[in-house]
Amino acid sequence: MSESSKLTASHLRRQAFIYPRQSSQGQVLNNVESTARQYALVERAVELGFAREQVVVIDDDLGITADGTAERSGFTRLTAEVALGHAGLVLGLEVSRVARNNAEWYRLLDMCGVTDTVVGDLDGLYHPGVMNDRILLGMKGMYSEIELHMIHQRLDGGIRNKARRGELRRGLPVGLVWGEEDGEVLLDPDEVVRGAIGAILDRFAELGSARQVWLWMRAEGVRFPLRRLQGAEVQWVTPAYYQVQAVLTNPAYAGAYAFGKTRRERYVDEHGRPRKRTRHLPREEWEVLIWDHHPGYIDRATFERNQARLASNTRPRAHEPGGAVREGAALLQGIAVCGRCGRKLKVRYQGRRGQLCPAYHCPGRETVEGRERWCVRVGGVRIDEAVAGALLDALTPAGVKAALKAAESLEQDHDAALSQWRLQVERAKYEAERAERRYRQVEPEHRLVARGLERDWEKALGALAEAEAELQLREQQRPRALTDQEREQLLALGSDLGRVWSAPSTTDRDRKQLIRCLIEEVIIDVDRQERRATLTVRWQGRALTELAVPLPKPPPAIRTDEDTIALLERLAAHYDDATVAAILNRQGRRSANGGRFTQLSVRGLRRYRGIPAHKPPAEAPGELLPVATAAEQLGVAPSTLHRWLQAGFIAGEQDTPGAPWRIRVNDQLRALFVEDSPPGYVPILDAMRILGVSRQTVLQRVKRGELRAIHVRNGRRKGLRIQVISRDQSLFDTTTMNEEAV
């Protein structure tokens, strides 16, 4: 079938789709010639008989791989147009590049065969409905997938081969740069950059925690050098925690060349679509790790110690002691262990701020008489003092000498144990060789016996591998012998340690660091009946020391005095808890623990004693009301009522000294507050002039009831008015004064 016969009038009435594609953004930027050739296929479609407006270019997938793990909206659109019968021709530079996996390629071919769509490239036109063309298209797709695999294999093989020699140039962490020679790595020539990296490593050797190093850098304002791209300029930024962690865990700073630390894996997500992810591998599974490849900031031994320290700082499991040294006064934080269930004890603090006392409790609980309680719960002050005393006693000159002898004895014991393990390895090796000889001596035809001997040989080889691994581990754990200088320093330390321990400059963190240097864990058990805590101190040399710590007697039950309770019961009927607390504090009363009363303490005491809470009464005439409520009803300011109370014009009530005033509002009290001044009432200045007495005398007469007083709420001179009956009405002109008052 010729090309002209494959494109019919039915095809030419539909649209021609051009699908240009590049596999990556780099190819889009660099391989511009290939992209231009694919866009030029528009002219090819016009030559085949399609009008220019019938040609549709779908370039949504430029820079997206076609290996089946990426979402390709352009390919989805192309498949949909073919399935709807809108496509008469699908044209590409190489039809095999439409899809690099056969699953998507054959799906498109099936659609084209059903909807009578022609597929074309530079080699010609193909009709998926014709068997010969379909076979040819299938082979092209298969060869495309094989080609992709071969390209990846060749490139990846060259990369890995170069990496095994330590010559593959990849991104280096900040502080290291590539040299001129193949695989040459040098320290950064910038002294400031080297100083920043060295400061992180030095501070970790002192503080022992990545978080503490990060906090120190933030507190001191130390900046971190950041190089986003290889060869770019260094940017100085505020350090983040992950950056400090990366410096401490990257073996490149210890002079090691590492490759293959991650692995790309394919998986199927919850929607059934193939995906890729990167998985970080443990160091044992790294493909390339070359030590002493280049100069580093630290040596390998220091790097290994740092990794062990970081691993011990992580939060341990429930039954494992350890963890990073944190802030707080609890000296046994992280190394205290429950003596009953083996869990690590948790720390809590109780008391006021500035006077917090540590306490230890086990997170496990036990049920006693139907009630749950803590497995172990004990105060930490006496526990810490006992352990600190045992530590200082061990570090006195005599204790140091004994520790030195114990270290020598431990070293001798370790050598004896190693000799036994070496013998075990020799015996396991002999058993493996004998099993091999027995297997090789059997006749091949006797398969039943051969299979049994083969299992014995494999079992012997497994036992040999386990024995060799155990021997290697114990050789690595061999205690280091002390030098003469270290012995002298330890002996001199014993006489000064007590003074250093109690010095104000020594922080709780320093004390906990020193405790962990010598003590591995402290097992705590409590006997409540005998009021005693038993401590088992496990030293780093595996020696054990038992301590008996007497526990304090429980303090007597504290109670609020009955006089305060009776007063609280009276006040609670009229005031809320906050007001009652203020009244009790003004009277100088104290709570059961000697502190001031608060709203919460009054509420708790009231609930414990069964005293009902205050309920505000409904406003009714003749009832006692607070000053503010009474002033609102009378239409005056609360300060006016307070002045009248102090002057004695009106009566008020207090439940106890210091309690708020309350006023009984009735018709008689309301009559004292009027809108306009009635005849015969004058301001207090006029009353003083008429009566010829002082202001204080006028107020005293009103208080004694000899004169009547009212309060005027309107007018320019609103306020107090006094009723004055004079013997000689001609002595003053009340009309003028009253007019001014009004």
C-alpha cells in the first residue's frame, strides 16, 4: 500500500496532529536544532494535503520524560483526540519517541487502529489497522525502549567506573573545592569558610550535640557559608539545623570520597500510577566509600566518634537509656532507669519558677486495688546528691588510683576474652572446612546425602561468619590504655574536682556531661514502706555500686484555717471568686501553702468545701446593689456615690473590711437625686454664706440630719443643694442664686 493510498479523503477532512517532544529541560535549551525540525513537520503535513489551519501542534510535553513515570498532559490530550475521531494523522520526527515505554505506545496504536488514524514520521506513513504496518510500528517502539535502556546503561556504567576511582566530579559540600588533577579535592582557599566549618566541628567536640552547636551559632551570630551551585559565590546565611547536621554527618569533611548514597526506586502510588522516589541508603550499602581520598577537616577516627555520639543523642526506645544532654537541673536525665520494668525514667519539675526541683517517674503504670499508679515515682534532689557524691568519691586521689587499677584489670579481662573468641573463630573455621571436605567426598549421584551435607556446610559457614563478626566487634571495643600523662592528669583531678563541681561557673549541663563520662546508667527502685530508694550505679567499666538513699517523710497535710473558710462562705454569697480573692488578700490572709489567694485557689477551695458560687441577684427596688450598678440606676457617676458614702449622707454596707460597698436603692434614696432644684435649696457656697459657717460644718449638719441635701442632675451648676431656712429672708436674694443654680 502506497503512502498516497493510506491518506484518504476521510483522513484529510480531519486534523493533523504534530507532537514535538524533548526528554529534559536541558535538551530543550541545548538541542534547539531537534526542536526546530519537529516544528517544521507542519510543512510536511501541508504537503500531504492538509490545510494549514487543520494542523494542530501539541507541545505541552517539551522537557518531560516519556519513560512512564511523569504526567504528560500533551500525550493525554493527543490520545483523547485520537479516541474521539478528530485525528486523521499523527506526525512525529520519530514515532518511537512519542512514548519510551511499550504500554503507552501500544495504547496509542490501538486507538489509531480503531479510529482509522494514520501515524507518520520521516520514514513514511503507517496505518495501525494494517498488520504489516502495525508490526513495523511495534518493532520501532520496542527498539526505542531498548535504545533508551542501552543509553542509560552506557552512561551509568561510565559514571560508576569513574566514581570507583574517586575521579567523578560531583557537587562538593561547602568548604571543599575541586583541584586541577583528576579526582583532586582541596580545602576551600577562603580562610573564613574553613573557619566556619572548623568552628562547627570544634564546638561539637566540646558540646556533643548538633542542636547545641546550632543554638550556639544562633546566639553568637555566627553565619554559615552557603554555596547553592558548584563554582558560585559563597553566601553567608543564618545557620539552619539541617546544615549543622549535614556538616557533622558528611564523610567528605573527614577526607572520604562517597558515591551511591541514594537509590532511585520505582513504585506504584495509591492511584495505581508508576512513580519514582529517592531512598537514602545506610553507609554499609554505599557503592563507593574511599577513605583518605583528600585532606579533611577531621580524621576518620574523629568522624566515627562523632557519628557514635550523634547516634547516642537520638531519643532511645522505652527500655534503653541515653539521649542528648539537655537543659535542666536533673543530673540523671537520660541515664536513670526504672528498677522494676527497665524503662527509661522521665523527668518532671515541680515548684515555683526559679526554685524548680527535679523528680523522676516511670512512664509505665501498674494497677493496685483497681487504681492506676506510676511504676516508680521519686523526687530527684536526694537521688542526684547521692550519685554526685559517689562520683566525687570515685574521683578522689584514692578513688582515681582504684579506677586506674580497675581499668588495667578490665584491659586484662578484655584480652582474656579476646583470646577465647579467637579460639572460637578457629574452631568455627575448622568445622566449616570439615563440612566442606565431607561435602566434596560424597558421590554426585547420591543427591539425598549431598543435599544434607550441603546444608551442614552452609550452617557451618554461617557460624563462622557470626564468630568473625563478633571477634571484630570486640576488638573494636577494646579499652584504650592510658598514657603516663593521662594518669598524672587523673590523679591531679581528684583533689580539685569537688571545688570545680560546686563552682558557680559550672552549669548543670557540664555536670551531666561529666557524669556521663563515668556512669552508664543508674537503676532506681523505691520502697515506700521503708521510705528508702535503692540506686544501682553502673559505671562505664561495667562495675556496679549500690546506694541506699533515705526518702523524706511526707509533709503534714496543710489546711486553710476555719476562720478564713467561714469568711469565704459569707463572701461567696455576694461576690465572685476574683473579688473574694482580692478581699482576702487586702485583709492579709494567706492560703494553706502560705501564698496569696487567686481566683483559681478560691474556686478550688470553694469546690472542695462545697460552698456554692455567687449568683448575681435580679435588680429589684430596695435591694443591695454594688456602687456602679446603683449609680447607673440613679443617673450619677459612681464617684458621686462614693463621696456621699464618705460624707455619711447615705448608708452603705460591707460584708467585711476591704469588701466592696453596696447600697440599698429604694424610693427614699431616689428622692435625693432630682433633675431640677426645688425652691429653698441653694448651692453649698450660698449655704455657707447664709449660715455663716464653714463647708465642713455644713456637711456635718447634713450628716446629723439638721439640714436636708439633694443632688441635682441638670443645669450648668449641677451637684449638691442644701435646704436652708433663715431667720431673716432679707439677708440674701434666693431668686438670683437659684436662677444661677438652674
